[in-house]
Amino acid sequence: MLLELQQIIVKPGQQMLLKDVDWQQLENILEEIGEKRAARISYSYGWLEIMVPLPEHEKDKEIFGELVRILLDTLQIDCEPLGSTTLKNERMRQAVEPDACFYIQNQAAMIGKNRVDLNIDPPPDLAIEIDITSRTRFDNYEILGVAELWRYTQKGLEIYLLQQGKYIKSETSPNFPNISIVELVNEYVQQCLTIGRSQAMRNFRNWLKNNL
């Protein structure tokens, strides 16, 4: 007897791994579970991982997305934020859903688009992964060609830049040159956790106004 996907329950903070999933099956699964869901997926060469983040994961995800949007807006840098949209390329047999992603250099190519097809679209210029309850799959992002990946762990922000097909850890971000981005982001993420998100974001805007 075959199980239907809706019969399978993955609890928050846990993952389920499926093997020998072909591309059409992946597309069917994505359609069946829909876009408005808690679960996130990662797919590579027939292996499909379905993850359900814990609530603290979602909280950190929203904080990071807001910090980046405020920073881009203050610097008057045009962008197209596509959130946790599915990044997929059938030819490369890869798919992944970041916690947030931004088109910056390539923003003009994505105006008006709600979905990403990396068979024809460029990859995001920046992807963000919150590694509090799930492990970042570097391979997906490397193969898909995402130039800059931010990973946030309990130790703070890490920046990885794609060089010759592999990620190299960096202290700087080419999307935000001349800014100590690791130190800055870590400080205001911590403020969100101590004095509250609203006040922390006001402080962040004031710091940018006074220092940039």
C-alpha cells in the first residue's frame, strides 16, 4: 500500500528524507504541499529532504529579512526580495528554499515575477539561511550558482562567497561594501532579542542614517 503525502506528519524541528525522487515527483510534491506551508524542501540528485522549522527559526528569518530590506532601502539600492521561494533547476537536478533571498544586481530581470525558474532566470544575488533548527545545504546553493550566502547560527552571522564553484568564508559582503556587515547585523539581531524587534529596528535605522 502506498502512503499519500498528506498522511505523513513531520513535527517542527524535524526532517524527513526521501530517496529516488524524480523531477516530476518533486514537482507533484511541491504542488501537493502548496506554497502556504510551514515545511521547507531541499532536493539534490533524487534525494528530497522535507523540514519543518521551529518557531524561533521563523522569528529569526523575519528579523534578517527586515534588516536587509532596511539596509538596501537606506542605501537606495534597488532589489527584488523573493522570500522563501523555491529555487530550482531541472537540468542541474537541484532545488532549495532559502529563508530569504534577494535579487540586487539582477533585480531588473525579476521585476513582476513571483516564481523563480533557474533554467531561465539568474540565481539570487543573496540568499539567507537560518541554521538554528536545520542545517544549510551548501551544495544546493553552490550548484545553483548563488553568489553570496548568509548563514546565521547560534554563534552569529557567517558570510560565504562563491569562488570557482565553491563557497569561501568572508568577513565582508560585496553587496554591502565598506560596511562591517557581520558585526552590524549581529548587534541588531541581538538587540531584537533583548529590547524587542520594533525598538531594535528603529535603532538600526538611526544608526544607518547617522553613519552611512
